[in-house]
Amino acid sequence: MNSQRFQPHSLLTSAHLQTIWSQLTRSKPQVWRDRERIHTPDGDFLDIDWHVPQVMRKSELRPITAVLFHGLTGSSDSLYVLGLQKALGRVGISSVAMNFRGCSGTPNWLPRGYHSGDTGDVELVIQHVRRRYPDHFIAAVGYSMGGNALCKWFGEQKDNACADAGVIVSAPFDLVACANHMDEGISRIYRNQLLGECLEYIAAKKRMFHFLSQRNGHQEPWRSRYEQLEALGDEATIAGIKSFWDFDRIVTAPLHGFSSAQDYYEKSSAKYFLPKVTRPLWVIHSRDDPFMPESSAPSAEGCPANVRLDVSTGGGHLGFISEQLTAGLQGHIPALRRSSFWLEEVIPQWIEQQATEQPHSSETSPGAAAAP
């Protein structure tokens, strides 16, 4: 594997350019996918999107499957998810991208949604993949909020994790520090964008519940579900949400069984679970991430030996755009500096390396071995 550390593009050294460049300039990667709906034990659903590479020979399809988890207000259609699925497919690795509840383009059926510590749904999806491919090496990749949830899951499961290895990118390991940081300086621009999308997520669900209850003559369960969302607060209360502390106190905590925003942050922050991880894990983080303070980055001392920690000085939030030099036209113009999506180069390499070096969890985990 190419072990070269990340170096930002010479024209994209700003943390903010790294963060927003893809959204401004990148075309949507074209990836052929198949959608599957998983029904959850609590009467809800999760949509997942499979990409199985189209290969000339069956021997070119590797016995490796990657499971991808997006960030807050993202989806399986996020550019970084599609880009990695395409990159994995090029080397014969199948992948499936999870949509957290309500993120697949259709509001989910329960008042509850998803959050940074939502390891129940992470477990449900990875177990589903393990049952489908009991002999595959399974790697999980989590971005931002999805990375926090995935890291927490690995720490909770320890040796019983039914994924063999994981990659965590730009995760908010300390939710208290990150919520505070998003209230400072230019980070407030990102905060306002995310909060607006979170509030629309709740509003769309309320509209659906209200429509279904009216159409069915206030038939349950839609009326009670609508009333549960209504009980979160009146219009003035919801309009007054200006920070993640507000949103998580008013919305996240009551919908997901936490007593307060502080309780949610303390129970869900991945920093408390990282030292407990026993599977191979690669943590990729940037010190200039505008979504979180530098102090929230994990330290080498806090990571067990099986965790590889790469904290770069640049890269922004989910950016990590480097450059490739291409030869100038017949020597008449200087070399052109093409942008390169570094994560999509190195993550498939690392997964391939781990699959070669490590036994898969159905051989090592009692829980996985018992799966049907």
C-alpha cells in the first residue's frame, strides 16, 4: 500500500476550500446501484444501496464487501459515498451504502430519526451484510457523524464485531467540544446550513404524518406520531433553535431516550469507545477541520495498537483533496495540477491490504459464526 501521508492540493490549502471544493466543482459520480429496503424490528425501515462491480470474469470480483455510513444530513447519494463506491468497484470490491433513517429521499415511519450514537442501526445493517456474505471480508467506512457512530459500534462490540476492519473519516469524537466549536466564527455558517437541513428533516416528517392521519380519518398510528413531533415544541420554540445544543436538547434527546443534550453527548461521543476497539481501524482526521476544534482529534496515546491514526495538518472536513501532476502539452505549457480525491485512492488500498492480512470475523467472532 502507498503509505504516503496526505498532502493538500497546492491551490487548496485552505480548510474551507478543502471542505467545499467537491460540492462546488465535482460532477456526481455515476455508479450503478440496486436499492434494498430493510424493515427494522421497531416497525421502521432502512434503505441501503448496493454496488456490485460489473466484471468480465467472476474471478475478478473480490470476496470483500465494504459498508459505508454517511454524515449528518447526508445520504447514499453524497458525493464522497458515491466516489468511494466507484473507486471500490474499480478494484473488484462490492459495497453497500446505508441511508440512516429518513435520509433516502422518503421520511421514515417513526418520530425517531438518527443520531451520532445510533449503533443499533449500524449493527442491523452490518449483520444483514454478514448474513448475505458469510465468507466475505467485511470492511466498514464511516464519515463524520456516521464515523462517530461506527467507531462507537466497534468499541461496543469489541471482538464480537461482525465487521473485520473499519475506516473512520472526519468523525466528531468529542460531541460537546464540536457542538461548542460550531457556535464560533466561520463555523457558524456550516452550523446554520446543517441545522436548516435537520429542521426540514423534522418538518417533512410532520407533514407526512399529518397528511396520513387526515387521509385515514385520524387513524393510528399516524396521529399519535404526528402529536409526538408536535410535542417537541411550538413554532416559536422550533424557530428559536440556533445551535446544536438547542437542537439536541429539544429534538434529539427526547426522540431517542436521552435526558438532555449533555446526556446524549456523553453517551454517544466516540472518544469514550475508541480505546475499546479491537478490530483493525484506520482513523483519518484533519487538524484544520472547521467542524471541530483541533483538541477533539484523537491522540496516539488514546489509541490501542490495532488503531492506525493519521491526523494531517490540512484536509478540512471530508475534503482531503490532493493533486496529480500531468505532463504539459509537448513541453509547451507547464505541468497541469489536477485535483485528486485522496480518500478514494487510499481507502480501497487499505481494505485490500487488511483483507489479505486478517481472517474475516466469521472465523474469529462467536456472534458472527452463529449468524444464519
